[in-house]
Amino acid sequence: MQARGFRYCTVALALLLCGAAAHPAKTPPQTLRAFVALMLDQAPVNYANMRGAVKDSDVFQIRYDTKAQFDKTCAKCIITDQFAWTGHPEHWSLEQRWNAKNMTPAQVTAYVKAQLAPIIKGYALKTTGSKEYPTFTWRNGAKGLWISVDTYNGGFTPSIGQDLTKPVHVLKPPTVADIQSLRNSVTNFVSLGVGPASENFSTLRTNASKDILGSPTYDLSVSFGSMLRDCSITDDTANTLNLSDYSPKWTMTCNTVPMVGGKEIEAEVQAAMAAAVPSGFTPTTDKYLGLDDYRWDNTSTQIAVDIDSFSSYSLPSGLVSYGVGIIHFLPAPAST
């Protein structure tokens, strides 16, 4: 949805700018060369000596904090066990954000390359990302070791890891039962959400909070099924960014759980949603879709139902997740 797309981009930008100066406060100054060399020594044992408590987990990975005794060298490091799936080996990695707010992008690139030059012999370089903020990945195929440095406005994040020759955790493509469960969850989302949308989802709201833009958000009092997560209702009636063409609205959104696959997964979501939308909704096409992949609109009730791809952007290659949403557009406030 355009509203969700704009919010996604705005929140992502805010997080990037807020995180640009996120150099770990506890970690004393050290060179990138010394840091990477030290972490390369720990990669072959999956950072077992450094690994602390579980920080968080998802269907495709587990992340760990480092032990307290490593605060002097790796205060805010995150250790990740990312699972295997088609075309993706399981690997263990360690990463830490570095602050470089007083350096230009060219200076960051020069610093990174100069620092790592002595320790990347035998590694092949692959550069991705944008010209201004590239991601450098050096890989030693014989050892399965790799060093990746992601640059951005105000800093960079080095990641050091090793691919496992034999995976311990394997994420398999969805089964027929999984796909049916996905379709059922999408059907429930539409069936249970379109009616309450006209009342701004008042019967579905619980546990109020505020998002990064200051808009009130709510948890949901119902579940649509195991294949939808990150569900929330957002009060977007206030024009917090003072946009000239702002449309006040209430939105309810969920994301499908990450799955191995591609557009064939979205086709299942689209088919389920198309079958579930009630009469009075018509498909929106061409330029009017905006940032949506699919959308159905009811001009009488000013309610829209849509599908987008924004939740896939932060996932590793080979995994997909799609956003489903219902929007209730409200009359624009009178100009003053």
C-alpha cells in the first residue's frame, strides 16, 4: 500500500539516521584490522568462546549477545547462526556497527580497504550496493571464511563469518499444507478485518503504544492464523510530517512468515485475497497501484485491501515475506 510504503521508507530512513552514530560506547578505540583479525580467529569455532545468551530468533536464524568478558573488544557485537536453505549455506557470523560520522563515503571506503589489505590475501572481492555506499565482501572459498563490510551514511558494519560444510539447521520450502495454511490466514485477515475497518478497527484494538513517527499503534485482539505475524493497527489520522496531500486513515497490517521461495508465494497470497474480498471491491491496476503489488478498492466505503513486498527487503536472498493490509480512508480535514 502507498501508505505502508511511505511509512516503511520513512521509518527505515529514521532508523538509519539514528543508528549512524551507533559506535559502541563501551568499546575503546581499535583499528578495523585488529578487530577483523581477532574475529577471524574465532569464526572456525562458530564463536563458541564468545557466545552469550540468545538475543532473538526467527524462523531462519538465531542471534546471540557476546559474553560480558568481551566488552572491551566487542561490546555490542551480535553473533548469528543463519540457517541453510536452497542456494544458501548455513553460516555463523559476528557483526558490529562502527561510527564514522566525520568521514566522507570515499574516506570510509579508503579506510576499510587499507585496513583489510594485509589480511585478505587469498580472498576474492565482490562489491554490491550503491556507488556511494557499497558493500564489500571478501570470500575465501577454500576455507569457507568471509568478511563483509556494509557502508552507510555515518558508518559501516563489518561482518565476519564462516559457511558450514554440513548444515545443522535447514529451512525447507513450504509444503502443500503450509501453503494451505497461508491461504487460510490471508482469508481470515480479510474476512475478520474488512467489516471492523469502517469503525477504524475499534473492536480489534488492544495495547496501545506509539511508533517511531509518533502515531498511535495497537496490538490486535484476534489472531488470523500461524502464517501471519507482526500484525498491528495504526492511527494515521494526524499529518505528523505536514504533507500537503496527506490522507488521514486507519490501517491494519500483517506480514506473512518468511518462506523459502519467490513470486510463487505471493501468487498464493494474491489468489487467497482475491477470493476473500467481498462484493463492492474492484481491482486497482496500472499507475494507480503506486507502491502496492496488488490492491482492491471500495469507493463507497473508502476501504482498500492490498499486498506489498516491503517485508521482503530486509530478508536474506532466497526468502520472501509479503505484507497484507486493510485501509480505511477518512475525509481530508478542511483547509484553514
